[in-house]
Amino acid sequence: MSLEGAIAANRFGLGARPGELEAAAAAPKAWLLRQLDSPVGEPQPIDNAEPFQPGGALVTELLEYRKERQMEKQPGSASVLAAPSPAKMFLKSRGHQYTREMAARFALGFATQTPFAERLVWFWSNHFTVSAINPDAITLVGAFEREAIRPNIGGKFEDLLLAATRHPAMQLYLNNAQSIGPDSSAGLKSGKGLNENLGRELMELHTLGVDGGYTQADVIALAKILTGWSLDRDGDATGFRFYPYRHEPGAIALRGRTYSGGEQAGITALKDLANDPSTARHIARKFASHFIADEPPAESVARLEKNFRDTGGDLKALAETVVNDPNAWKPHAAKMRSPVEYTTAAMRLLAWPQDGDREKQVKGVMAAARMMGEFPLAAPSPKGWPDEAGAWSGPDALLNRIEWAKELGARLPPNMDVTAVAEMGLGPLLTRETRAAIKASPNAGEAVALLVSSPEFQRR
Amino acid sequence: MLNRRSVLRTALAASALGVWDAPVRFAFASVPTDRRLVVVILRGALDGLAAAPPHGDPDYKSVRGALALETTGTNALHNLDGQFGLHPSLVNMKAMWDAKELAVFHNIASPYRERSHFDAQNVLETGGVGPHALNDGWLNRALKPMGLADGEGALAIATSPPLLLSGGAKVSSWMPATLPQPDADFLGRVRALYGNDPVLLATLDSALDTEAKANSAMDDKLSTPAQYAETYANLSPLFTGAGKLLARDDGPRVAVLDVGGWDTHVNEGAGEGQLARRLHALDVALDAMKSALGPAWTKTAVVMATEFGRTVAPNGNGGTDHGTAGAAFLFGGAVKGGVVNAEWVGLKPSALKDGRDQPPRTDMRALFKGVLADHMRVARRDLDTAVFPDSADVRPATVLFAA
């Protein structure tokens, strides 16, 4: 088994499943890049209940629910209060719907044959964070990843940016849905105005970076340009709609350029931001940090930055560039696995879940990841989950990993050949020390626990 | 005084592997202060008029309607000074008031003036003037001037520290265990595996150290997920854990706890009901922390704040909606309490912000700055720049502390 095959499966993929190292060994780079040519994976419900709804339908439910809440606040609304309406069902089920979506996402991670593509989904999903901690966005975050991120990981950055920004989950999460141009007809009539949240985060987090060259005046300008972008109230399939009467009229200056023309002004502004040199630098650094090291080598960042600029933000070319970067193939595993990566890698190593109650097993892993401090699409702030070792080496979180590994081992068949499992999953990355510890273990369960606790399994 | 090595020896003495005989060179850093600071964040926006009712205000009963608390009878509010009181559930906090260990702040608010929980919590925790202007927490930035930036001085009662305590300075985290702790022999094997990985080794040692302190100090460790779920209703295990760890000579000096469940839009209740039950759980847990702190209580200040207040008048669902200013609390054995700090302007609509909310008369940062200045001895220069950037115009509240 080749070292490069093991690095491909663990550093670029999600941890090797049985047989994966062999598949990757002959031509590891080609094995990774081939994954970008096949259709991206789609999470499927693991409870065999109804399929996931599109964002547009979920927006309709949310707006119905809000309307009903408004009605309930009117005097004499007792009858409305008593009735079990679709909107009430929506409120009751929104946590459940989110859990269903995330269970499907975890299960896809455990089993996918295109783990590099899936890792890119996770990366971009975190870059454009929407979070279930916002109860308005909770039902929509699964749809966000399915609709805005998955189809766009191999396309142009500007298309990904536009899809993510217009998705109702982002419109809600960063409060643009209720942002109103102060001089628009809606603004003049209601006295309501701007919400700067999306304008700021779009430049600070999604495109230019915090030092990418913009001022508070630019934040306000971009917020004005994006007024009128909101949720569709008439059941459009995407859940997004532009409302001209809420859009700030006139020409608006953003970073030395002038934008006008309703919805198109926002689209043009996003394209300009996507193709700004600061964005190339910001994305290059983040990409290199994810695949190479928390503090990536400057030459690697420079190569990615140049590629982003030269190709106009072609994300497939960007993935090719990092795969072809010699610094990404150093044997030393520089990245600490995040809790979701860690639990997923363990499930792939053990080819779990196998028999029995699959749903229960997946939910057990979900609870473990949450306990270790991370949960998909539920980051504490728009900055997303951190991507450095420090964030996951919290003492309580590490002890949780070891405790979980021990529990995991205890549930495995006692006759398992753990050395074989270790070689299959880590290949040449398996250290002499871990191999010896496995051999010296009193039983298979403890051997698995040591393997899953080992430094080479904590890192990638 | 226990050092890390002896703690580890105690925790893992049974190890058959003998890995503990390797020389351990680091001694536990001596902690630069013996004062304790606890910050409790009440997420979801506590109704300050329920927790600290201004029952002496002539408009109190009429504007609060069904949410007004009784002033007589078995479920009466606790009178403090004739003007203000405490919710009937806050029995232990009333005892602190009587011992002059509790100060109440009213009409207090962060600089945030909108009504989003998330943005408001962001402002409360980052210490900025607007949401998302800063990426780290003010308490993390205050660790360095407190001399606690070495990773051992500050503890979040959480898996990962909340934004308030996140940032450049290292901090630790602890929660009551939810999974059974592996035996010492197994932990010894894992530790041996980490011999060539300084980061994981140090992290594991830190975890085992905190865990050993917790184990040696506690007998009420949570052991099952079911018990973990119960901690929502019973906050005492978390607060007891914090208290016992803070009480140790070699323990943390700063701790952060989060308590949710205050977003009472519907059926808030008055002397009984939803909010009364939540306040009771909090009050019991605070007393449990006080007991766990033991003699260290006299060195302790606890500041308890929420992201914003709630509407003065009840809404159409027997609850309250998002407001602006509210109440905050400062208490502990180190606090010279027995005072209510409120620039009270009444409850008439004309006195309220937008005719509905408590008006912001005291900047929350002034309270935080006052505690950091007077209790943790952080210099004004650091408070005005690094801890709360560009806040020179916000004077630290003159919070009186016992000598």
C-alpha cells in the first residue's frame, strides 16, 4: 500500500473505508480528481420516510407559520390557538426535520465513494455558514447545503457565491430578508430600513476577507445594493425573490464602482467581489489551511491565489491545484480532525453502521460529535466552525474522544483482527507505537479504542 | 498544594504500565491572584422586571397586568428597598442581599439597540459596540491583564468555550462526564501513545488534571446521558462543578456558565409558572455554587447578565417580547452589596424606549469594567482599549468590593 494512497484517503478524503487504500494506491491524485467528475453525492433520508423538501416549500411553511403567529396575537384568537394547524406542526417538527437532514448527511459521509468531493461540500458549506442555532433558519440549512453548495463545488466561485447569498437560509440567517432600502417606497412608507449583517459578512467572511479593503460605508452600500433580496411569498421553487419596492433606488457607490439597476446591481456587485484580488487571496489561504496546515506555506497559498485569479475562480481548478501541491503530500499529518471528521473517519474505518438499528447508530455518532463540540450547519457564529487544531484540542473535547473510542470498542465483535483494520485504514501512516499498543491490548475492543484514540487517527 | 504531577499520580496510580515514572518537568504555574470571577450568561433574554420587580413604582401593577407579582401572601416577592424586589423564586439571592452580598443593576443594556438574540449575544460577549465587529470575547482579552493567559486560569463549563471566553488566550473547558471514564490502565496506554505528540499529550494531561480535580472534589458526577438531559431542569451539577473547581488553590480563577431558557414569549407566568420554575432552578444552582466554593466564596464575584430585556407590558400570549434594557446582578462574598443601581425613570410609556422597552440608562460594559477593575485589578488603560475597544467614554461602574 502506498503512502500517497493513505494520504489521499485520509487528508483529502474522509478516512479510508475498507478497500479504499487499494483503490487509491495506484494513482492517488487521479483517484481524487476523478471524484470531481462524477455527480456530487445527495443525502438520502435514513428513516425511509418522506424525501427532503426543497427550500421553496420550506419557506412557504415558515411564512405560513409566521402569519399564524401574527393572527394569534390579535384579540379573540382563541379558536386559532386551539386548532392544530400545518403551521403548528411546522413549529413542532422543525428540530426533527433538521435532525433528519443531518442524519442523512452523516450517513452519506460514512459511506460515500467520493469522499474528496464530500469534503469539498463540507468546506464550502462551512465557508458560507448558515446555522441552525437561528430558529428561523433551522429548517432551511439542510436545503441550503443540498441546493446552494452541492451543485456548485466544481463550478465558478461567483456562481457559488450567488447561489449561497440568494438562498433563503442565508437571507434569513444574515437578516437580509427583512432589510429595506430607506428611500424605497416600502422604506418611506414604513420607516423601516437597512440591516447590514449580510453586507458585512459577505465581504468580511465570504469574499474579500477582513483586511480585504472595505469600509463601513462600503458595508452600508452593499447592504443597500442587496435590499429587495428576500424570501418569496408566493411559493417560488427557490424560495428567493427580488422585491423592487423594497430596493434602495438610485446609483450606489461600492469600493469605487457604481451600481444601479435593481436586482442586477446586486448580481454585478457579487461578481465583482468574487473576482476581486483580495477574494483570491482570502480563499487561497483558507483552502490551503484546510488541506495543508493551519499555518500553510506561503508558496502554496501563492499558487492557489494565482490559480484562482488566472481561472476566474474555477473551483475545480483550485481543487486540482491543491491536489498537485507537493506540500499537501508531506507524511506529517498537520491537521487535527474536527469532531465531525473524526467520528466520520471512525465509522468509515469500521465500515459502520452495519447490522441492527441503523438510525439509532447514526444518531449515536451525531450525539458524540455534538458532545465533542461540533455539529454540522450549527456553528455558533457566521464565521463558521474553526479550522485550526486549537479549537478541537479543548481538554474536555479530547477526553470525550477517548471516552467515545472506548465505548465504540466495547460494542465491536471480540474476535476482530484490529491490526488488519488498522493497516486497512491507515496503511503506512500507522505508527510502530500504535501497532505495538494494539498487539499488547487485552482485547479487541480496547485495541480499537487505542487505534481510534491514536495521534495518527486524531490527525489527517 | 496539589500540583499537576501529584494529581495525575492520584488519578492514575493504578497504571500497570509504569509510564508515570517518566520525569515530569513542569510544575503547576502559581496562580497570580486568589480572587475568583464567575460570569453567568442568561441566553434568551431574561425578563428583568420579573426577576427584579420595581414594585414601588406607582405604575408597576397597572403596566405589568397579569405578570405583576404579589407583594403580600405566601407567594409574595421579596422586598429589597421598598422600591425594588426579587422574584419569589429567588430565595437564596434574597439571602445574599440580606448578607449585603448582592447588588442589582436595572435599566442596564449593552450598546446593542436592535432586538435580535444572536446579534445581541454577540455584542454582549465580544464587548464591541455592534454585532460581529470583533471575533473574540472580552473575557478572553481580559485574561492577559489579569495574568491568567496561560491556559489554566480560565474555565468554561462547556465542551468548547463560548464566544465570551474564546480568543487568543488559552482557556480550559470542563463538563460533567456523560460517558463512563475509562479506567486508569487504559488512559495510561493512551497517554503512552501520545508520547511523541506534545499537543495531544498536553491536552490530555490538562483534561485529566481538571477531571482529577473534579473527581476528587465531587461525588455527584453525571454518569448517564439521561442525567445529562436532566441538567436542563437541574442546573446544580454544573454550578457545583464550577464552584468546586474554583475553590481549589490550584484551580481556575475565572469561570463562565451559560444558562438558556429565558425567552418567555408565551405563558411567562408571575409568582408561579414557567419563568418561576426556571428562576428557581437558577437560584438553587447559585446557592449550590456558593456552598461548593466554601471559604473561597469570600474572594468571589459573580456577574450575571443577559443579552437584552423584555417588553414592559405583557404581549397577547401572556408573555413578553424582545425589549432593550433589563436587569443584571453582581453578587458574591467579595461584593459589598445591598444596593440597587438604577437610574429609574418610571414605567410610564413616555419614559420607555419606543414606548415599550426599559430605557438603557447604564452601559453593561460599565458593569463589566467595574468588576474587572475593582475585583480583578485590570488597569483602566487595558479596559478602555484591549478589553473593550474604544470604550474610554464608558466609565467603570463604581462597584464596591470588600477589602
